[in-house]
Amino acid sequence: MKFWRRGYNGGTMSLIEQIQKHITEAMKARDEQRLSCLRMVKTALQNRQIEKMAPLDEKESQQVLSTLIKQRKESIEQFTKGGRQEMADKEAAEIKLIEAYLPKAAGEEEIVAGVKAVIAEMGSPTMKEMGTVMKNAMARFSAAGMRVDGKVVSEVVKKELSG
């Protein structure tokens, strides 16, 4: 399966235009699974754009895609519990496809380093301040253009604060 370049191409083409181009490619290749996933992503982005009544910026587009990925992860959990592995695999394939349009996710070392830096900036926060540490850490990752899984950040924050 041919994959396209990760992320955005210098901002010359909007994400929706980029996805439309890939929809056309998938149609020509008769790749039904990729086609239905791309159409779903495009629809989600367009719906968000209609709600906002303006074009989405990069951050808003990424939030829509992150939400779609989160939904897929929850579905995988449910399908796995229900013994529907083929459905879980389909959702996992969709996650891979959607992630191709997002910046690379931060690795665990990067997350730990970011959380430690936030904790150092705050002095020595206690477990009671976990929410604030989380908020600051997520803001830091977002500002750096890094994509992180909130669950992983939460676990790292817990570990760092209790350690």
C-alpha cells in the first residue's frame, strides 16, 4: 500500500483538499477500506468547519483528527472485549490512516522530559496540583506542536509527583 508524506505539505493545500486528493487516489485504486475511512475523516472536518462557520486552522483540524482517533481506540477496546477481533483490526487500520495526517506523536522519553520540565518550573507541586501540572504539560506539548496521548501524560505526571 502506497503511503503519502506525513503531515502537511507546507500549508499550500488545506487538509480537506489533501484528503480529497487521497479520496480520488483511493477510488482509482479501488481501495474500499481506505476510501470509506478518508470520506469519514473529510466529513468530520467539514462538519466542524460548518459549526465554526469558517475554515479550520491547523490546530483545529488536528483536534478533529485526534477525537476520531480517540473514538477508534475506545471502539477497539469494546470490540476486543466482545471478541470481535476483525472489527478491532479494522478500527486499528483506520487509526493508522488518520495518524498519517497528524504530526508525529511524541515518544515516552519526550513526554517524561516535558513533564519533568513543567514540574521543575512549578517548583515542587504536590499530588493535589496534578490537574495544574497536567494542564501545563499539555499546553507545553501543544505549543511545541507535539501530539501526545493524554492518558500517557497523566500516568507520567502521577509517577513523577509520587516519586
